[in-house]
Amino acid sequence: MTTTDDFLKSLFDDFTLEFATWLLDSPIQSVAQLNVELPAQSKTFVDRVGVVTLTNQLEVHLHIEFQGRRSPVPVPDRMLEYQTRLKQTYQHPFCSVVIYVGRWAGNKDKGHHQHRCPITGEVMLEWRYRVIHLWQMPAEQLLALDQIPLLALVGLTRIDHPAEILPRVVAKIRSVVDVTRRKQLLTILISLAEEEEIATMIEGMLYPDEDLLIDTPFLRKMRERGWREGQTEGRAEGRAEGRAEGRAEGRAEGRAEGRAEGHQQGESHLLSRLLHRRFGELPAWASHRLQQATVEQLELWSLRVLEASRLEQVFEEE
């Protein structure tokens, strides 16, 4: 789930407080993220860890794993390893959550596992973690949380009444004052929708001027890498056709080849804003490279925005 995983991590990075409030169901004072590399013979990274300070001043490490339908190592085994190393590394209270994405993902995982002695039957080892099956969660439950950024996950939930639910979701997201954040959330909402019908319905609710981030080099590249497991690649690349002038000729590749210099500058400006949101104020050298970049370079750098831990990694040469 490469693409979905990137979107989910990006959403968590930008709205950590909302995730923590949801998953811990407690009043929270602040949240700070950790880039966690666990000690081992080979480097091991957990998906996301945040240091959460509750209003009663208690500090808790919130550990989140986003998991799709397949895992090369069984999730319970991975979680045992992660939790053991988190405890050894930080000596700090922690809560672990596995969020399963995609129908039937983790359907047998209840988050409670044991190893027993085969002779005595005694429990030798026991570990637990919270499990959330997004594909089983009713969309109404997500709406009831009253955390607007989390509504970008609606397309991964169970939507029994899309004609009723989706307009409410889009209206709430549209209420976000910050234009960039609003566009980000609407873009992720559409991109994470597992069912083509749901994504199409959401797009039909957008205003003509809500061009979002749908046609950025980043999202085009991410779709090419297998969004929705490659089943709707052609449709995804051509979705935005006809929304604005100059984008009615061909699909994504044809549109990219025919972009005017002004459009290229627009992509550069948008990438600059995304970088600023991820890494803070851009140094002069980064702004200069964006101004001088070719379309191919913008596409490559946009692809790296969600994966890079440092600004320099975005601009690294191949």
C-alpha cells in the first residue's frame, strides 16, 4: 500500500493533534513527533510515534502503524518487536495502535496475543495493542468525532449512505479557512477513496475553482506507482481533464507535455508551499533551485515531499 501509506503518514504529520485526540480519547495539551529508528542489526522504522502531553501533564508515546491487506511479516510479530524496542529505547509509557486499511485487512487481528508453554499451558508471553479496522468503521462514526482533518479518511470507511454522508463531509472540509489545508484535505479525501464511485461523487461536489492538488506532479507520479493497486491508473491520471482551460487535451502525459511556462511556474510555486509547510521557511538555495527547475525535476522532487525527513533529501541528485 505504498501510495495509501504515504497519504496516511502525511495526514498524521500535519494533523497529529487530531489523531492523538481520537486514538487516546483524552484531553490533550500538546503533541510532538518523533522520527523513530529502533536499534537492531538492521535499521527498523516504525510508521509514526508522537509524544503526547495530556492536560494532566502525563506524557505518553503514541505509536501508530498503518497496515494494508498484506504484510511480509505478520503484524502481531512486528508489533511485539516494535513494542519491545520502544520500551527498551525510551523507558516511557506508550500506547500502540494498528489502523487497518482496505477491506478485510487484519480481519482476524484483535490486538491481543499470547504464547503459552505447550506442556503446562501457562502464558509465557502476552502483548496487546489497539486495533482499528477503518473498512469496518461506519462513516457516521468518523463524522461524530468532530475532527475535520480526520474526515479525509472517510473513503476508507464503510459508507452505507454516500448521498447523505459525502455532502456533509465535503461541506465540513470546505469550512477550513486555510486554503492550502482545505485543498490538501479534499485531495487526500479523493485520493484515499477505495471505491471509484465514491471518488467520482466527491469530485462532482467540487466547485469549478477547486482545482486542488489533483494535477500536481506529485499526485500524478503517485498514481503511476500504483494508486488503487493499478486498477484505475488511466482514469486517475485523466480525472482532472476539462476542469480548467488548457487541460482538455489528452491524459496526464499529454497534459504534462503541453504545459505552458506559466503552468510550470505554478507547479513550482505550489511545490514551494508544500515544502514550506513540511520543513518551514525555505533557504535561498532551495528557492533558487525551484525557480530554475525543469518539469522533470519538479516531478521528482514532488514525489519525495512526503518521504523525506530533511529538506536536503528532496533535492538530492540521483
